[in-house]
Amino acid sequence: MAGPSHFDAIVIGSGFGGAVTAYRLAEAGKSVCILERGKAWAPGSFPRTPAESRAALWDPGGGLHGLIDVWSFRRLFAIVASAVGGGSLIYSNVLLRKDERTFVHEDLRRDGNERWPVSRADLEPHYDEVERHMGATRYPFDVAPYSLTRKTRAMFDAAEAIGAPIELPKLAITFGNPGMSPRPGEPIHEAFPNPYGSPRSACRLCGECNLGCNSGSKNTLDFTYLAEATRLGAELRARCEVRDLAPRAGSGYVVRYVDRSGQVDGEKVDTSSLVHLSITADKVIVAAGALGSTFLLLKNRETLPALSSRLGERCSGNGDLLTFLTGAKERKRGELVARSLEPTRGPVITASIRFDEERLFYLQDAGFPDFVAWLVESAHAGSAISRAARLLYRLGSGWLGIEQSPDVAGAFADLIGACEASTSSLPLLGMGREFPESRLFLDARGYLEHESPPSARSRSRAYYERVRDGARQVADVLGGQLLDTPLWMLGRGVTVHPVGGCAMGRNADEGVVDSFGEVFGHPGLYVADGSVMPGAVGPNPSLTIAALADRFAARMLRA
Ligand SMILES: Cc1cc2nc3c(=O)[nH]c(=O)nc-3n(C[C@H](O)[C@H](O)[C@H](O)COP(=O)(O)OP(=O)(O)OC[C@H]3O[C@@H](n4cnc5c(N)ncnc54)[C@H](O)[C@@H]3O)c2cc1C
Ligand code: SF4
């Protein structure tokens, strides 16, 4: 790719940490190059049909350049993003601040687990700034026709019965234009043309947020920070994957990457044959996500010899625990009937119940798209057989001339049934202060590996039992049952929030970067993403990742 070969700063990765840093540096007049391995996705381009769905996955060697990357380790299954805008394209839009009392200062030499070298007060102005850029807003439940969705109402009922506080978290979604009544699907008025030149419209409540929003209602990083950074002159090189990183003679760093922009989707490629390109910068900001940044630094340990021996440590899945509430019921006119939670209506997450315990945790509704509801119904095919038999009898008797009305729409409606299996189900997403006791490292073949204590020896065992109890309480209040994921039953956690690996600390004995993200022993090299967390964030981590990046960038500009 032609273009300048030296920059004030190179940012590796365009997720929350990378996009915020790139914007702040570009705003200050610095020359910035953002290298992102994934593609840009305009509204309307996100795969939806069964035939397209393979294209949503990331396996470049196999010809797939999709936005979802999946890692399967022995005890952990992790889902992360690969796209311009990183995790913002597939996340559930929740922006929650880390609780003040969880910025703990435990003594790591005396069996402590976490030491946060920043406080909530340090982050407060940065939280405000990020929320403003991301257009964070609460779900407009009090405005018709949005109104409180049934799943949100169910979460409020459960929280009230359990006696736990609940909130409608801020979401980075556009529900309507400023000063006007929010209206699903109305065209969004943008101050500047967006990078795709595509129309965007207000949230249609379709529950597809984790697949990419085809109506452009999510205020993802490509519409916010990255669009602003490029308007200010930052250069965004998509489909460019960084492989190597080394100090440059004199000062600064050399970054080597492969450019896949010429590759055709669907065509397999021998990745070892790709041409490597080099560019240099005074400062390099590694923001490839908790797994990506840790992997990159582990692979480049030889050329970065001063890296802390703590690299790869203090990892966690942010205490994620996914369970399924099924068969919710309610009493109507004295009878116990299925309770419709309408899990497919609304943004994926709308409510967050807080369990204010020693290891604080949260439970959130996790809605799903319509096609998942059809899958749930087809898994309950047994009850459809008798309905199909009734329909056949009804059609057959008409054809045989047995006196019947020829209008059979009602018989087809009977075949579809009430679809109670899907409407009375709701995934519950738990997350919170798991202990950061797992580690990332390279195996003998150079692959990224993850190790954590088996659940019997894990300090987080009681934490996970408590989250499961909390989810069971919610299921009990709503008259349903609680199911685990099959992976959990096999002793494997599932996380969408991996954090840690390049943890902040006061020195290289405690962490990999300082409290401003600069790597110990390598001046001018920074890490700014979920990997810098010295422990679980607690709530969904993106806002804290972005706020820390905003703080790091402010310091870079003063240095
Ligand atoms: C289904 C789902 C729902 C979620 N919901 C929420 C939510 O509601 N709220 C919340 O706070 N969090 C949520 N998350 C988590 C959130 O997406 C992540 O915590 C967040 O994106 C992490 O930000 P980051 O900057 O650390 O990395 P990322 O956002 O993952 O960005 C890293 C970027 O670096 C790129 N990259 C990696 N390696 C390289 C390389 N070698 N060269 C170039 N580029 C590279 C990747 O392609 C990626 O774009 C969710 C995640 C998922 C999967
Ligand atoms: S609910 Fe649908 S329209 Fe609204 S933000 Fe999510 S994907 Fe976009």
C-alpha cells in the first residue's frame, strides 16, 4: 500500500482502545496511521442469510474475512471481533462505569489478587468524554412506541422480587433525532456524511445487535471516533494485520504487517506467502484487544527484550456466565400460563440487575434475533406434529368434499401455534468480579494458549456458583427453569469480555504497562485496550477500556 512510511504514531487495532487513542492524537495534530486486520462493514452489508453466514467468520487463510473471531482454549471459549471498529460492531452497546469500590488496592506480595493503579475519580472525566462521543443514552422506555419491552419489564419484576437494584444502562444507540420524539426506523440526521455514505435509521428493535446493525442505528466506532479521527487526517489502513514489532535504530519503532486488501473473499491463501510491509513511528500503540495484543507482544518478545515477565498474566473472562431461562410463566385469571418475554424485541441488552456482594456481579437480559426464535421452535418439533396432523385432516376433509369452509388460514395459524417455547425464553448474561487467575502463553508451535486452574481449585468457584444462584433466582421469580450452556457443563467457560494479559502495575514486577499504558522498559510503546486490566472490570468493559485509552492519550500528548 502506498503512503507515508513514518508517522508520529501507529495504532494497531481499531476497537475501543485504538479508536479513542487515534482520535485524541489526530485531534492534537499528530500524524497517525491505524492498522486494522479486519474489513469495514457498511450498514446493510452484515451477513444474514444462511448462505452468507460463513462470511461473518474470521479465518483469512481459509478465505473468510468476517467480523467474528472465535478462540477455543482448553478451559475457555472466547468470542472477539475483527473489523474496522473492533468489538463495537458486534457488541450489545452497553456502556457502564466500573464501580468505585472495585478499584481495589490489594497487596500482591501478600496473596492479594488485584491492584488498580487508577481510581474512579481519575477516570470520571474520561468516562464523560467517551459517553458524549458515543452518543450514550438510556433506552427510551417512557416514549411510545418504544415503551418498556416485555423482557425489560420481566427483569424489573425479578429485581423487585429479589430486592436487587436494577438500571437501564446507557446504550450507544440512536433511538431518534435530538429534540424530536424518538421513532423506530426514522432517518438519522448526521452532522457529517458517514464514512460509507449510507443512510442510517433509528433503532428498529430487531435484537440483531451482535450480528452487526444493518440499519446503522448503533453508534459504532466507525461512525464516531474513527470517522472523527480520519476527518482530522488519520490514515486508516483496513485489512492490514501486524505481525512484527521492533525498536527502530535511534528512537521509535518499526511495525511490519501484511496487507490483505487485494485478497478476494472466499479464496484460500497460503498466509506464509503474503508480502510484509514496514512503516515506522515515534510512538506505537498496541490496541489489538486482550487476546490480540498479548499474542503480538508474546510473539515479539525477542525483539522487545525488556518486556515484563508478567506478560500473559492476570487474565479473566470478566466473570462471564451465560445461562438460559426457559418456560417463563405468569398467573392470568387464576391460571398459570406461559409468560411472553418477547426476547426478539428491543436491543439485545436493556436492563442490568446489580448484585452488590463481596464479588460484585450483574445479570442482564440477552435478547436474540428472530431467526434464533425459529430455531428454538424447530427444536420443539414434537408439539408441532399433532398440529400438523390437524392441518392435514382439515385440508384433506375439504378435498374429500366433507362440508367445511374453504378458508383455511385459521388452520395454518393453528399449525404455527403460540410459539411459547421461544417467547417464554431469555438468555441471561452474568458478569462480574471473577479472580484474574488465568494466563496466556505461546505453546511450542507458537500458537496462543490459555491456562486456568480447574474449577475445583479455582478461587472463582464460589463467585460462579453465586452468579448461577442469582440467575436461578431470576428464573424462579419468572416461573421458569434455568439451563446451562453445553460448554459450561463440559467445564469450559464462554466469554465475550476477555481482559488482562498486559496488566497495568506500578512496576515491571507487578505489571506490563504503567498506569498510563506505557510498556515498562520500552519508552514510546503503549498498550491501550482490554489487556491492560489488572483484574475483571465487573460490568461490560468497553466504556472503561475507552476511558483508560482517553487518559493514556492525554498523557502521551503531555510527554
Ligand atoms: C457478542 C458480544 C457482545 C458484547 N457486548 C458488550 C457490551 O454490551 N458492552 C461492553 O462494554 N462490551 C461488550 N462486549 C465486549 C467488547 O466488545 C470488548 O470488551 C471490546 O471490544 C474490547 O475492546 P478492545 O479495544 O480491547 O479490543 P477490540 O474492540 O476487540 O479491538 C481490537 C481490534 O484489533 C484488531 N486486531 C487484532 N489483532 C490485530 C493485528 N495483529 N493487527 C491489526 N489489527 C489487529 C481486531 O481485528 C480488532 O478490531 C461484547 C462482545 C461480544 C463479542
Ligand atoms: S436492535 Fe436492531 S436496529 Fe436496534 S441497534 Fe440493535 S441491531 Fe440495530
